[in-house]
Amino acid sequence: MPELSRRRALTAAAVVAGAQLVAAPAARAGDHGPHGSPDSFDEVYKGRRIQGRSAGGSGHHHGGGYAVYVDEVELHVMRNADGSWISVVSHYDPVPTPRAAARAAVDELQGARLEPFPAG
């Protein structure tokens, strides 16, 4: 068996470090797809249907072209400069993803219906 040289040890360490750097952005992305855009979701959370998807970059969306719905009523969301998300329902409680914003809104609503927010 060949002796472990300093060069081989450094090469192996560089390969391991490089692999960790490649994997790290994917781990930090959480519920985000390519280029940092949030992944779509559609689930039932505490008996409420929550959905999130690309809004096609239209008009009044502050969520960077992303729309979130609770029981098919749009929940206005906004992405903060630090990458966190807030909604009109839980404005002072930033969360890491639009899915988390939808869940926080359901928690805050405590069974109440989300009323449409007038765009303007």
C-alpha cells in the first residue's frame, strides 16, 4: 500500500472541503428552488389549505413574483432584504420561507377566515 504523502493528504482534504462547499448552498436553501426562488407548495395545515407558487411577476406582488393562498384567498407576503418573509397577518414575525409565512398566518387566524386584502 502506498505511503500517505503530504500531497495526497492535502488533495484529499481539498476534495472534502470542495464537496462541502457544493452541498452547503443546497442545505441553506430550505424550501427554495434554483436561483433562490421559493418552491411551490400545496398542503393542508391544521385543516386549512395553503398554497404557494410563482405569480408570474405580475403587478402588485411584493413577494418577488410569488403568491401565497390560504383556502384560495391570497395572503399578501413580502420578502425582506435579509431573505426572510412576512405576511399581512404576521407582519412582525419574519419567517424563513413563504410556506412558513402561510403556516404562521393559519396559526394567527385561529380558525377565522382570511379576508381578501384590497390591492391598491
